[in-house]
Amino acid sequence: MSALLPQLRGDLDFMPSPMEETSGLLIRDSFRYSDAVLVIPPPLVACLRCFDGQHTGLDLRAALVEITGQLDVSDLGNQITGALSRAGFLHDEAYADLKAQRHAEFAAAPVRAASHAGSGYPEDLKELRGAVDQWLGPVVEPAANLLGIAAPHVSPEGGYESYRAAYRLLGPAHKDRTFVILGTSHYGAPDKFGLTRKPWETPFGETRPCLELIDELERLTPASLVMEDYCHSVEHSIEFQVMFLQSIYGADISILPILCGAYTGALPEDDENVRRFLGTLGDMAARGKQRLTWVLGVDMAHMGQRYGDPFEALANQNEMLATGGRDRDRIECIAAGDARGFWERIGGYRDDLKWCGSSPLYTFLKVCPEARGTLHHYEQWNIDPASVVTFAAMSFTA
């Protein structure tokens, strides 16, 4: 009997190849365990179904015979299996070795290196300063009793108007505070929070992690979190906020970076560990009103073909008009401090608008129940010709 084929990893990025000369399905590793990028030619995409942990090499051979019309497909089958394995895309020994190596490297690293410099924003310091000057513009006088802001975590090139509307509200009074940065954990475990004690590095320099608060969270809520969470090493939702904060206040800012995994309960606090973490963070918020500023790195709806919808999404047109109305309804709940109403509109993990900022937003509403928000800017952006991401800039006051 032919052996079962290893399963294709479910946490990979799959998208149409953007290269005209190489059409097909592009696969890359969202966790960056591997730097490999594979493009599967259109006729061969169907054979990926054989890598579900239930099919054998004979099943793959049969699929390839049907696709190619050739009987001798052994070499082709071996090539496909070998390429996926060498790339670290299968649940096999090669992937286990890559994963263990990357986790060990992150654990041993003295800093959280800038993983999106050179892609999400310029790596050269002079170029970065020029780009930020264009993106943000001048700072205005912040609102009285400002608790924090919500900004996007989409690429600054696409979302700079919302970044500008949020970050220009931060004034000199916040320079010496600790910035509690709540970011979406795109890759982390659900109902968990990711922490790291490492300084965050960008081309501007290194931050100061607020070890006092990080240690307190670990001591009081150990079952709620993942300490030295590898997801920090690849996550952009916090890195972009760090970069913008450093551009305003200098590299040596004090930060408490928290990655919020997707909530899965009817109410997030139905999970005992989530409830304990929210309570502990809420206690910190209550006693730290004069020394904490909250920064939320959140995007909203993800619509269109890239995100599994059957239609081509165009910003502010057709289906996206209704999406905009529903986005604003949720934003009204956020602004009113209505955590339950917001979560009811989200529908939990079944959210058809696919808001990837819902966990950080709900976390903030629960730990800062006195917060009331103001919407400063709302945007829809075509991340590709058939897909749209929505996001906004908000401020929160007591």
C-alpha cells in the first residue's frame, strides 16, 4: 500500500501569481520559517488536494495522469512533493527542523529585528525620514484627556492618510509615557496573547520594553499568554506602530507590545484565561492613566477575491458601499464604548466582513471601559484590483 502524503500546511499564504510571465498559484510562508516562494502552474493546482494527509502517492499519480494525459508521471510527482518539502510547506521532518531553528533563533536574539524594513517602509534611515515626513505631516494639538489612538496596520503606502489622521493627534505630553500597543496577531493561537521582552528595532533604533508590566502580566496570567511569542518576529501590526511612534518621539520609547489572537467564544471573556488577562490589563489601565497611552494597530474589513469572496471588490463601489455602512455601524459602537454591541455586530469568528482588528479593539474596550472614541478618517483601499481592505483613524478620550 502506498504511504500517505504529508499534509500541506494550512498557515501558508496562497494568492494568484502577480508575475505575468509566471502565472499560477503563488505560495509563500507567512511565518517566514522558509524564504521560498513557489508558483504552481494552473494545470497542477488541482493536485495540491492530494496533500491533505488522507491521500497517497498513488492518488497523486492518478491525479497527474488525468491532468497531463501521460502515463509516466513519477518524476513529476516526485518533483512536486520534493519542491513542497524543501520549501518547508509540508508537515514533515524538513518543516519541523525549519520551525525549530527559527524559533530558537528568535528566542536567542537580543532584539526583535525590523522584519518589514525594506518592504513595508524604507530601510535606509534618510529615505525613511523623508517618507514619514510625507506620510504624517505636522502634529496638531492633541485632544484633552487623550487615552490613545487607533491606526491601521496596512502598508503605510496604502494607508498613510489614516496613519496621518491618527498620529498627528499625539503631542509632546505623551513622550515619556509607556505605549501599550495592541496589535492583531495574524498568525498566533486563538484566545491567546503574545508577549516579548525584546527591544523592538527599526532603522530609527531600539525601543525600551516596559519589563515591569510585561513581568506582571506573565506572573499573574501565565496560562493566558505565549511568552517570547515567535509571531512577534514576523508581525507587522505592531512594527508599523513602533516605527511611527519612534519617528515622533525618538527611538528610545517605552512600549508594552501585545499581540491579540482571534477570539472564538460567544463572548471573549467566556474563556477563563481571556477573562483573567483582560482583568489584569484593566487593572493596569486603571492605575496607569497618567503614564500609559494606548495604540491600536487595526485594519477592518477584508473583501474580494483575495479573501475568498466570489466578487471583485472595488473601493467605494458596488458591494463595498454596503460594507462601508456596516463598518461605520461597528465604529459607532466602538466610539460609544459599547463592547457587547460591537462584538454582536462582529459575530465572533464567523465575521463575514473579516475584520482582522476586532480582537485588539474588543480588548481595549474591555480594559478601558471609560474610553469614548472619535472617528477622524475612514478609508477603503484596493490592495489588488479585485480586493479591498478598509481601515480608519480614531482617537479615544476618557
